[in-house]
Amino acid sequence: MYVGAYRRESDEGGAQLVTCQEYVGHPDFSAINFASFDVALCKIDPPVFIDKSEVYLELDRKSTRLN
């Protein structure tokens, strides 16, 4: 998979091609209805370098619970 990619399957803009060492897909994912629960965690090793001058990430500290 590409990390930092703007365009799918492209290394444009400094994206890096990495391989998942461990992969955990969402337990409710279905290939039939892939638009729902289309998320996974991927452990990569070695870590990738992300140029922080090009990227800004801000976490929303306000919790919204969907119960």
C-alpha cells in the first residue's frame, strides 16, 4: 500500500510503498457490501518518514459517542 499518497497507487508527492507486517480488518467487513466497515489497521515495519512541513494532522479532542 502507499502511505502519503494523494492519488491511488501512485508515489506522486513523496508517497512511500510499504508492506503490512500485520493486518487486522474490521470484523463486520463484507466484500459484498464493501462500502460499510471498509477500514483496517496495518502495522508497517520499518516506519515511514512523513515530512511534517507538508502535512498537518490535528486530532479532534471533542468526543462524540454514537450510542
